[in-house]
Amino acid sequence: MLWTIIGLLLVLWILGLVTKVGGALIHILLVVAVIIFIVNLFRGRAG
């Protein structure tokens, strides 16, 4: 599920860079997805 969200946000981010549509929102969502991924990665190793 997490990989699907990250992949979708990455595709939307690339489309936003190409078409200049919704740039700020896509960048914020991408940063949130990366933070969630990093937290999940550390929790997986610690637990």
C-alpha cells in the first residue's frame, strides 16, 4: 500500500514538473510520502 502511494505521488510529481499544474500541492504530498516512508523504514528495522 505504501509503495503504491509513493509511486502514484512520484508520477504525479513528474507530471507536475512537466505540465506545471498543481506544483506546490504535489511537492508537499511528495515530501509527506518520503517522510512516511523513512519513518516506516526505521520502525521496520527497530521492531
